[in-house]
Amino acid sequence: MKFSRAYFILVLFLAGIAFYPPYFIKAFELRIYNIFMRFSSPNAPDPRIIIVGIDQKSLDQYGRWPWPRDLMGRLVVKMARFGVRVTAFDVIFSTKAGRELTTFADMVDTRIVREGISEKFPSFYNDFSKWKNDLNKDQAFAEGISFAGNVATGFHFHGNEDAEYIKTVDEGKRKLVRPFRLKMVERSEDSQDAHIQFLVRGVEPNIPIIQKAGSSSGFLNITPDEDGVIRSHPLLIEYKGDIYPSLALAAVRLYAGDIDTFVSFNENVLSGIYIGDGFFETDLHGRYLLKYLGPDGTFPIISAADILNEPLTNEKFKERLAGKIAFVGATATQIFDLRVSPFGFTAGVEIHANAAAGILNGIAITQLYYQPILNAFITLMIGLLLAIILQRVRVILGLCFAAALFLGMIFFNYWMFEAYMLWLNTVMPGVGIALCFTSITVHQFLLEQRSKRFIKGAFSRYLSPKVINQIIENPKLLSLGGEKREMTAFFSDVAGFTTISEKLDPPGLVNLLNEYLTEMTDIIHEFHGTVDKFEGDAIIAFWGAPLHVKNHAELCVRASIKMQKTLTEMRAKWRKEGREELFVRMGVNTGQMVVGNMGSKDRMDYTIMGDSVNLAARLEGANKYYGSDILVSEFTLEYIKNDILVMELDRVRVQGKKDAITLYSVIDEMEKANDDQKERVKKFEQALTVFRSRKANEAEKLFQENADIFGPTVTDLYLKRIRRLREMPDELDWDAVYDLAK
């Protein structure tokens, strides 16, 4: 089967979509990613990471969020005393605490000093100053951070969505975060001007006193995909030429003792980051795909209230915190710091914890950098594979193959995801399989319908409906191109038809001929023959094409016998009706012949040709010399001798052929032949043997005695030959072979 140009255009189109998929394909692919993530084997949480949650218990005990900064300072100090190694805040403290009251106290203080009240009432002024200092809770928080010496604060970068806001951002904010930039950047020669492709317009740090107090700091930006699900984590962001770490990376560096970190650019793009001895690959935007260790609640969550309430002497509680990286963030639902992960709703702080675990363990989901090219290639291969396979199998098997291919691809991709943390695209190849299968199936259906219409149109005149249905069910049985094969040819002709036609008026002639041809054609079709053509009263048919039939000779001869018997019944009917009776001579030969569609481009016939065909025609005409109804050659006899009773009539030489051919008259089917028919065959064989032995007198006697059963025509023929035989000299070499043309 050849596939149209449209199919290959479809495959190329799908390959193009696979290379640059539209949003709906990406969205579906992301859903598959979520499923893979959910069904992947759960990983044990990293024991080095905990979450200190501002949970409902904490809010119930210490009031609504945000808490007073001095309380946050107490929390940081308490965590440090419990042995927490790194405290990382998933919170930004970008405004001063109690700013209005502090401003008012400053105004009162200025007035007291200016009016001399501080000198007149020193005791009052001391109490006032103490109260004023207590108002500065930011200072208390900053002192707590400095005391702990292990705090990583968080800040936020603004993008285009904050364009109006960042117009008011001053350069001083950038100076607050710049000390926490990554200073070691490694660039190849072709990457001197390379940048991280993550658009940043401004930065929102903590207030100066808190930002400066931290030992480390990292950005809190989390970038969801287009469907709102957070699958990747920005590890690095570039802002005004400086590269900054995420909070997770900043916490890990602080945990590892400010481990050496090199940002690497290669081939003019960001390639990743070296963290100690390991390399962490990122995309062009500084992101990597998170390997979530589980759903929300995977990491141990310790209530902030418990830390504030527990005495430092509680050793068991201390064991839960000692040596840990503790991410502090909101876990209470009413604070609304919920994000969406592949597992569902997740507290934002837990995403930072997953990111830190990935960095610590070198775990990340990876994608091949040449994934778009691979997608296009796989789609092309799927299209070609399906084109090759589906044209060789039935639709059900094709559907099973396509389904197995699709399921196999899903299982393979899941296995790669599970075993090697490699994310291979599933949707686009699946769409390719579905569309290619559909297009091929529709294409095959249309071709089959066209083929059925062609077969019915081309062979309805030649073949029986049963044979046509066989060909339609299995078109491979049909071969319309010219080919040479062994077949059996059939010729028939009405004896004395010219005389009959002269006696009848045109309507009567047509009715008689149509009645005869209809009956004969039905019998030919009944025995799986093919009607080649009608030439007036003559019928040309063949067996063995377009369907291969092993017993084509037997079927042809049996059909001939039935036609003669049917004609006997028809003649009785015509006789009663006072109509002309038809006597038909038939010739049958088996041999190699050419069969196929032959003719002009506007008119073609499925027909046969060759010497074997010509011999069948000559045998039909030779019947009148022997008085026989059906003549077959020795070539046909080889296939029917065990099934058909025949009588050898003669050995003849055909024009253009050197070797003699033996002719046989068909008597009847072997199982239906009676004793008289068998006796006739036996006696004729005896007479023929005597004749060929040149015993003229004995042969003459046998033919004369059996003239009634041999028939007058063949008897007269051999009596004439016997007379000529007597006239031949004995020394003349005689082979008893006669020229068929004469």
C-alpha cells in the first residue's frame, strides 16, 4: 500500500508540533508529569531538614500573623539554643514594626529635649526613654538574628508584574542584598556576555537592620508553570549583573560552611552551578525541576509555639532540632501561604524544604537539552513505523499494536522518570500515535471502499457474487497485473448458429440467446469460473484467475458437464415451446497462459491469451469432426483422470507444434457414470488400439459393430481412415497422428 502525500505532510506537521508544542499540548504534558510524580516511589524526607510552622496552634497562643518582631527574635534565639544549625525564613520583613507609634515617640522625644523637660524631670525622661526603646521591636529581632549567627533571611525580586511598584524602588535596596550575591562565576570563552534568562526589574529586601543581621540571604521567588503548579525551582537569578541564590541554596551553603559555589556559563548560556564537588544542572532561566519527596506534610513540622514554650532542658525535644536546617514559614491555612504542587495544595515553606533537600542530595528531575529535537524525531519514527506495520495487519491488530505502542511508551517514560529521574515527553508521541493510527485507518478504509467498488464494477460481469465477496474480504487474492500462470481455458460455440439466427426475428433471437447465456454463465459462476467475454453465441471463460484455484481443471470440466446436461433440459423445454434448439460444442485446455487487464486506457478487459488458450479454441471447433460435445486435451486429463470419465478420441498435431496431442471426449463425472458409458469407453479404446496396430479389417469390424454406441460421426471418421490405411504400403512409417487443421 502506498500512502498519500497528505499522510506524510501530517507526520511532518506533527513532528513540527512536537518540536514546538502549543499550550494545550504542554498543559496535558504537565498533567502527565503530575501523575508520574504522584506515582513515583516516595522518598524518605531528608533528616537534616525540618519545618518550623506558624501553625494554627501558634496563632491561637500568640495571636494573629504577623507576630511582633521581638517575639520573632525570641523564636530565633530559642531555636539557636536548641541547636538548630541553620534557620531560614520564608518570610520578608520589608516594613518597620509599629512604625506609626515609633514615629510619634520620636516626635515626643524631640519636643521633650527641646523644651528642657528632660533636664527638669530626669527620672521621667529615663522611664520615657526605656519605653521608647521597647517600642523598637525590629532592633530586638535583629539582635536575636545576630545572636543566633545562623539565619538566612529571604528577599523578593520583582518582575514585569510589579512594574508600577518598582518605579519607586531606590538603589539602596539593591545595596542591601548585594553582599549576598554569588561572587564566583565561571564563563567559557564563548560565554563572556551570557546572562541568566530570568527578567528582573527590582528587589524587595528586609528592612536594613534585619537584612544586615542575617548570616546569609536568598530570594523567595517561586515560579509556577502556566497552569499554576510549581514544578521547578529557580536556583539562581541575575539582577543588574550580579547572580543571587535562592533561599534553599543560601541555607544549604550556610549549612555546609559557605561551601564553594561556582556559577557556570557555557556556549553562551547558563549551564548550571557547582556546589562543592557536585554539579547541579539548570535550564537557561536558572531553574531545575523539583523532585518532590512527597505530598504536603512530608517533612517534619514543629510548631513555633512548641519551640517558644518548651524548656531548654527538654533533651528529647532538642534532639528534634539539633543540627537541622529549619525553614520557618506559615503552615496555617488562614495565612494563605498555600501553593500548588503536583501533589496538590502545599505550604510555600515546604517547597523551599524540597528544594534544599534536592540540593543537599543532588536530586532533581532532568530533561534532555535536545528534548524538542528528540520529540520531533520520535514522532517521525512513529509515523513511519505505523505506516509500515498497519498496512500489513487488520484494523483490530493495528489498534492493538498502536495501543501497545502507546502503553509501552508510557511505561517506558515512567520507568525512566522513576529510575533515572528523566522526564521524557509522553503526550505528543501519544497524540502522534493516535492521529497516525486514525489517518492510516481512515485511509485504508477509503482505499478498501474504493477497491470494493472497483472489484464489483470490474468483475460483476465475470465472477459470481461469492467469488467477488472472497476477493473483497481478501484483496491480496486478486492480481490484476499481467502475469503468466497455469490455468484452464474454456471455449463454447452453438452448432449451426448462423442457420438458427436466419430463422428467427431479432427479438426472438435475442431472447433465445440471452436465456442460453444466462444459464451457462450461472453455471460458470457456480463452479468459480470467470467469464472472459461473449462473442455472439460463443462463450470464453477461464478458471484459476483472478483467484488461484488448485483444481481449476476439474472445476471447468464439471461445469462443462453440467452445462451440457442443463442444455438437454432446455432443449426439451424449447421443443415443447416450438422454439429452436441449441446444441453446443465445448473445448477445454489446461496450461500456461497470460492473464490480466488488457486494452486501451479508456477500455480494458480482464482476459487471457497464449498458445494454451488457442488450443482450447481449436478443441471447441474440433468437436464437429468427432461428433463430441466436450473435448479436452491430454494436459487437462492429467488433472481430471481420477474424477472424470473420458474417452480417448484421437492423437493430432496442432499447427506450429511438433509434438502430437491426445484428445479426449468427456463422458460424465466418474461418480455418476453408468455401466453403458463405461462399456462404450472400453470398446472405443479397444477399437482405437486395433486401428493404431494397423489391423484394418479387425478395426473396421469393431467400428461397424459399435457404430450405434460410438456415434455416427466418429465412426465414419475412422472408417474413412481405415480405408486410407489399407491403401498405405506396409513399409510406410505411420504414427496414427493426424493434422487437426485438416
